[in-house]
Amino acid sequence: MNFLEERIAKDGIVKEGNVLKVDSFLNHQMDIELLNEIGKELKKRFEGKPINKILTIEASGIGIACVAAQYFGVPVVFAKKAKSINLEGEMYVAEVESFTHKCKNQVIVAKKFLGEDDHVLIIDDFLANGCALQGLIQIVQSAGASVEGIGIAVEKGFQSGGRIIRNLGYQLESLAIVESMDSENGTIYFREQ
Ligand code: 5GP
């Protein structure tokens, strides 16, 4: 097991409805040393890629993206969740269905922060069905920028997102892939990588 898998096995909590809680170290209380290790590992996995910007989505992607950004030396842009705002053509917009909250959000990025010269690494905490990632990819495409890769902390390999995104041809690096988990006895099995 790698460092993240070990931590998930120790402190992750399996909830009903295929939800894995990692809020004691990843996305509510955040263990910055762990985030540093995630940042270093992502830098290693995307070595040689001409990344000049990191894109994530609020809220829980922001912490990981910001710590990782220090290893890449690039700025972070986060897509904001917007209910009803005056879009006025100054924003890229995508629709994202939330896995955890079961609702649809429009996510927006100001056009001035993403353009055709950008080479983007997308980062998020979780990958489940892939809706969040597809929204972010759509925003990068609308900007005429390129997706250099996608870095995820925890992929739930038993949901469809990973397969969909890899089939689209993107370099998707998930530091931990949960193969199965059981809310009755709390067991978590990881995919060998
Ligand atoms: P997707 O769009 O891939 O279905 O879901 C990804 C988003 O939903 C992530 O941004 C993450 O915030 C949230 N999410 C999905 N599954 C889980 C989970 O099991 N636990 C937690 N904490 N968040 C999740």
C-alpha cells in the first residue's frame, strides 16, 4: 500500500451509498504533510508535461490543488459553483451533477483566467462517476486550452468515472483506487497499481 492507501485504510470511514469519508485528513480537516506527499507524487507522475496552470473545483479540491501547485510552481484556478448569476459572456460555464449532494450546479470560470495558451492539470479529491471532471474538461475545451493530465487523490474504481475518463484518452493518475468497500464491516480494498 502507498502512503495514501495506508491513511485511507487507517482513517477512512465507509458510509452507506458508496460514500467514503476522509474528512479527518483530506477534505474537511486537512493533514498538510499528507497533502504535501500527494503534491510531490503528482509532480512526479506528470514530470515533463508543460503544465502552466492547475484547475480544480470548489470546495474540496482547492486544498489539494494549492499544496500541489507549489511543486509545479503554477497558479491554481478553481471552478466556482454558481446557482443564478449574471453570466454576461465573461465566464466559461459547465453543468455538474454532484455525487455527494445529488444536485446540479453550474460551475463557472472567468474567461480572463483560462485561455488558449494554457496547459492545464486538473486536480480533484475524488473521482466517482466523473461528472465533476467532465465539467472541468468542458471548461478547458471551451477556453481552447489543453488538458495535460488529471490528478486525483481517491478514485472509486467501482464507479464509472475512471473508465470514462481513461477512454477519452486522458492521462488520469489516481493515487489511490478503491476497488471495493463495505459499509457493514468497514473494509476497503485497493486496486494494485
Ligand atoms: P463525480 O463527479 O466523479 O461523480 O464525483 C466527484 C465529486 O464528488 C468530488 O468532487 C467529490 O467532492 C465528491 N465525491 C464523490 N464521491 C465521494 C465520496 O465517496 N466521498 C467524498 N468525500 N466525496 C465524494
